[in-house]
Amino acid sequence: MHLQVWKEKTAVKNIFVTMMAAGLIASTAAVAQEGRIQQRKENQQQRIGNGVKNGSLTPKETAHLENKEAKLNKEIRTDRKANGGNLTNNQKAQINRQQNRLSKDIYQTKHDGPNQ
């Protein structure tokens, strides 16, 4: 009888440890995603700055890209505010798609030929 109780307690402990580990992994992934969003913002800002410095972006092109970046940053702040400081998975996916489009716009604008 004593062995049976011990097995049941061990099973409950294993389930608890597994659930805690899964929660930790999920929270770590969420923090990593938040970090990637911030890192991409910084990288894209640097790419725009490099384009200004090397002359591949005109002032008008720079302003256009900066406005797109500012609009996305405002959307991120609004989404976070609406969700208690966090982003939902759907919002993270949407932000990723928007950052991909902005990255493509930066590349295309920097490589669109001689600037006047």
C-alpha cells in the first residue's frame, strides 16, 4: 500500500514539473520574440541611417521610410497598451509581416538606382 501512494505522489510531481517546464519554455519564447521585434527595429533604423550616410537614400526617401517605421512603432505601442504591456501571438505575427515589408521597402529604396 505504501508503494502505491509513493507512485501516485511521484506521478503528480512529474506532471507538475512537466507543466512548469512547459510554462518556462513558453515564457522564454515570448521574451525572445519581444527581443527580436526590438532588435529588428534597431537594425532597420541602422540600415536607414547607413543609406543616408552613403547617399543611397534621398531626404524624401528617408522621410518616407521613417514615417513607415514610426507608424509601425505606434501600432506596436498601441497593441501593447491594449493588452497590459504584452503582445498576442497574432499581433506578433502581424508585426513580423509588417517588419518584413518594411525591410523589403528599405532594400528596394536603397537600391532603386541613382538618386537626384
